[in-house]
Amino acid sequence: MTKDKGVRAAAENRRARHEYAIEDTIEAGMMLTGSEVKSVRAGHASLAESWAGPKDGGIWLLNCHIPPYRQAGILGHEERRPRRLLLHKREQEKLLNAVRREGITLVPLKIYFNERGIAKLLLGIGKGKKKQDKRQSAKEQDWKRDKARLMRARG
């Protein structure tokens, strides 16, 4: 959840920051059908196994699970269909160039609704962490937690 006024997270990929070292983030729009928007608003979307990548000259969100909206009936949608991401041309070129470099991955971090009620995707440009990097991150997190406890106890 974000602390910004009017912005509410609908789905979050919490493992992404553990698995990847995120260098930069970009906000992207998504092309969704009506039943997908209703399902995401209800909080039923999952980014756990999803990724973003180039396809047909654009950038697409792949393997994102949005279950069917029950009230949509037969007019629903496919659960794991590819969804086109809406980006400015310059941003799209930046991401495509980043993907072409070795070891760079586009990681979906969060789906949320902005102040105007439009569904957005926070997309991270990251490099995969090795096992020792994950251990180092865990040590740093533990130290920050212990340091905060000590500071609270002191004063």
C-alpha cells in the first residue's frame, strides 16, 4: 500500500525486491477490459509469476493472473492473457534498450489505481540477485530492524 492520497494498491509483487535489484521504476498504463478492471478493483489480481517483455514492437505484461469477474457471466476475459502496456515512445525505447542489455529484466512491482481511478502498473528495471546478494540484503534488513529497536529502547 502506498501512503499517497487517493492511490490504492490492488496487487503487489512482494518477492520482486528480494529476487531483483531494482535500478529504476516506470509507471505504465494497461489495456484492460471492463471485467478485468472490476476484478482488479476487487483485489483479485496476482503478479506473483508475471513478467513484462517486448512483443510485436511494444511492451506487454505476460502471465499476470486476473481471475474472471463473476458478475460478467459469459462476457468475461481470459485469466492469463497478454496485456499491452501503454507507455510514451521515449519510455518504451528506454525499456527496450534496457532489456537488450545482458541481465536486465522488466519486473512488474505493483498494480494500483491513481487519483483519477485509472489502473496503472509500476514497472521496475532490475538485475537478478545472486544468492550472496540476497544474503547481504537480509543482513542489512536485520541490522536496520535491530538498530531501530535499540534506538527506541534508548530514548
